[in-house]
Amino acid sequence: MTLDEQDLRRGLKFIVGTWRPDYIVNAFSNDLAHIPASEFKSDDGRDFTALSFEFFEDHTVTMRDGASGKEERGEWEQTDLGEYHYTLGGFIDIPEGDFRKGAETLSRQGDNLVFSIGFLAVALKKTADGVVTEAPDIGDLEPSEADAAMTDIVGVYEIAQAMATVGGDFGLFDRAAVAADLEKRGADEDEKNEALGVFGGRVEFTADHRVVEWMKAPAGISEDEIKAAIEEGEIADYKDGLFTTGGSKEWKAVGGKYYYNSGEHRELFGEEQSPWDELAFGEDGLLPFADGMMKLRRL
């Protein structure tokens, strides 16, 4: 499985910190009971509670045995959703093979991390959070001199494709495909106007770093009605049969790439996400916009 940036970020935040044995499961037991780590004794009377594993955001791990004073430093990586691999080094004397592979593989089970030593499964519990440096948001980054000189995005764009249902399929379609499907289904004028209205809009990226979304004005609207709407604050501007309600968004160039502030409040697994989206033309020459709900073509 290919892990994306968000998968790795969530995995990092989960594992970084200090972990200690919570309970042990003996695979040969009849009931696979969870035996508290303090109660599972070795022949010499020691238990697992002396062990600790401290994982760091630089992908290193420090393993400690408080009973013997032994300490070993290794490395870790996330290998799948809910699975990690780390290197024991000489911390535990286990020969190469399946036993060592099991001991160096951590599987997430609920809030625990579990590894195996032979027929024993050892569940670790997080006892302290570690430090994870938050990546700066695009909105907090200042453009460099080279970024400030980037203006290729500036211009007016039409809606080349928009999300719609055509032939029972929901996806990105151009106006011609949507219109043909409406005719085929015998849609009435109201449905046609609603479905095709989005294609009459425009998106403008201005030289002063604003993103203005223009919508097609209703047919038959008079100049007096337009003037009144502007005076009353119902619309912010009107030109060429298009109007905007204002509330323009911002675009910027950072690190040689274009971004715009969608203004959306986003959360993922309870964590707030950036409202800034990258603006990058696809191989088809179109510009994905509005969280992928449409594609733009420069006029």
C-alpha cells in the first residue's frame, strides 16, 4: 500500500512518544487472556515493566531496560497503515529470522502497539507524548522574491468542466456532455438552467492576488436593478453580464508553486487542515479548482 503524506503524518503523531509494556498474551494459553505486564514473570523473577521505547520524530527510537541499565538506539519507519518496523540492534538477543522479524514489527491495535517474541504478544501503551513539529501552513509562509514575481496564473478563466451526473455517472463533464444528457432525459427548462448555469461563470485571478468568482446574471435583468443590487450590497460588482457577490479569496506563490485560500474550514480525524489548495495545471491544460469540483480553462 502506498502511504500518502497525511497517512505518514498521522502515523508519526501516533507513535512519537514513550511506550511501555501494558499486557502480555500467551499464544499457547486456552483463553488468550491479557496478562498485566507486571504479572508476567521470567524464570529469574523479572517482568516486562522495566522496558520502555521512546520514538522520536527524526525516526530514531531509544529502547531502555531499567532493570539492567541497558540502552540501545535504533531507527523506525512506518510500513503500512497501523504498522511500523524498528531495529532492535542488540537490545534483545534474538537471531535473524521470523522471531526477530516479529519482534521488530509493531502493529497498531486500538491504542496499543503490539510486537511478538516467539509465542508471546507484547502490547505497549503510550505513557507520554513526544514532540512533533507542526509544519508551517501555506498561509503563514512569506513568498520569496522569485515567488513574488510569479504572475502566470493571472487572468480570466471559464468553467471547462464541472461535476455533474451524465448517463448515470457522476464526475467531471464539459457543457456539451451535460447538455446532451439533459436533452436525452427530456429535462425541463428549469433543470437545464440550473445544471448548465455553472458553465456561464468565470474565475479571475487578479494581479493584486485576489481570486474573484463571477456568476452569470439572470436573463432580462435591467441596469437599474443591477445598480440597486450594488447599492444595497447584494452584489459587489457587475460587468459583461456577470456579477460577483464579493468576498474574494487570496492567491499566492510559495516555493515556486501557486496556491489559493479556499476559505473552507476543514478537519481530518479531529485535526484542523489547511484551507490553502495548490493551483496546478493538469496534462490536459486545465486547472482543477474548488476542491476538484471543476476545471478551468484560461480565456
